Amino acid sequence: HARGKVLGGSSSINGMIFQRGNPMDFDRWAAIPGCESWDWAHCMPYFRRMETCLAGEDEWRGGDGPLKLERGPARSPLFRAFFEAVQQAGHPMTTDVNGYRQEGFNAFDRNVYRGRRQSAARAYLHPVLRRPNLDVVTHAHATRLVMEGSRVVGVEYVRRRGSRSGGRRVAQAGEVILCGGAINSPQLLQLSGIGPAGVLADAGVEPVVDVPGVGENLQDHLEVYLQYACTQPVSMAPYLAKWRRPWIGLQWLARRGPGATNHFEAGGFLRSNDEVSWPNLMFHFLPIAVRYDGSVPAAGHGYQFHIGPMFSNSRGWVRIAS
């Protein structure tokens, strides 16, 4: 799994599409005992508070939050053809996939502002870095949680060689909030003796608190790519030429051009069949046909769809080996 080992976490490396979950997903969570406050009515005010939707504030969208969101311009002829095709196939357009109606197609909101990525760090951390009660430690790797009995009171970490102060350190705190993500949070808990006792014993870690659920119920959703050749030379393929890079860089300095967008500027949501109560498939449209790993260069003009399920039945786990 790709992980953002940087300030901002994976919001610093992702595809920059800002997308809320469907309201009915939140209501489904709220039906689970102990999760009643995760219903959509409780969560939506926080979604509004976090964002400045530059497409316009309304009862669904916020207008003065720290995270600035630009709507994708979707000016490429391929985006226009995409919108026409989905309507010809009988699927609806929607005014805002994060608004009143998610189902349908339109331009995406993006974590992009004036040609730059809007990560969680840029939105929330950078504006408060000068606060006297805030210390940010970088080039550091957390190794375990410091325990007093069954209470976490700090974090042990190692700083990388070459940083200003290498070696092992312990940060003491009255309260610890662990935000290591889907992989590192259960890993750090288990390394600290918090998790399924059997898993900890197999890895040679003395159990401190037996919590069977730590590392269980891992969920992910996969995507498939569908690539097609263009009938006309209208894709983004020419911009991959090396000789264009200086020009793209100059345009980016003016916060415009192909270097100032995430290119996933539009897509939408559909139900896979009439028996599904709310959209369970997400579509991304990209006006170029490429491999992300760069192992195969784009072969002429093309475009691609990314299609993925919003809910998967499969479950996995994260377990330390040592």
C-alpha cells in the first residue's frame, strides 16, 4: 500500500479528488451499536466547517473552512465527449457530487488551489506552525507507545541520521492521539503490546492490553482501468514529451496549464443494478491513457476510465511479524 510518510500523510501523495462518502453509508455505520453519532446528520456540519467550496456555498457546502476546493475545469474535448456519452447511455448529470445528489456525473471538487495541492498539512498545520505550544518533529520514526499500566502517556521515536538531533527520543504527553493510518496505527499499537494476545505472543511482544480487534477488519476498494484509443488527436499525450516540460513549468509558475491540475477533473457515481439502494460504483475519467508506474509510455492519443466499488465484502488484517 502506498503511504504518505510526510507531513499531511496520504493527502500529500493522493490524486487530489475531494469526495465525501454517500450519506447512506454514514447512516449504515450509525446502525452499528456504539456508532450512533456517525450518522450523516451529525457528520455533515463538520464537512461544511472543513471546506471552502469555491464553486459556491449552500446548505450542503461550506464557504469559510481551512481546506480550499476548486471544481475541475474539465475543458478538454474528451471531458465534453464523456459527459455526452453518459447521458446518451441514460445516466444523469448532477450539479455537485458532494451536494444534494451524489448519483450522476459532473466535474469533481479537487484538493487544488491556484495550481497547488491542498494537503491536510497545508490546510491545517502550516497556518499554526508558529504557535508557542506546538512542536513538529520531522525525520522521525515512531517505534512504540509509552505505557503506564494500561494508559498511553507518550511516544518513543527514532530520528534519522543526519537530522539535527539523532537517536532515540520519548515525547511525554497527557493525551496521545494516534493517527498512523490504516497500516501504521495497528502496527504501532501491536508493537506496544496492544492488540490480539495471540498475535502479539507469536511476534515476541508481551501483551499489555488484549484487544482482539486491533489490526482486524482491514478494508480496501480496488479499481479497474479501461483504456481506449482516441479517434481524434485531442488527448493530453503530447504533454508527456520531455521538450514540453520547461514550458509546463513556466505555466505552473503562473498557476495554470497542465502542471496546475490533477487531470482527474470529472467523473461520477452509479448503482451497479436496480436492487442497490445508493451508488456503489465510482468513475474517474482521465483524458490520457497511461500506466502510473511509467513502465510503458503512452502509445498515442487515448483516454481511460477508472471504475471501483465503494463497498467491498472482503476483509483483511494487519499483523506484526516481529
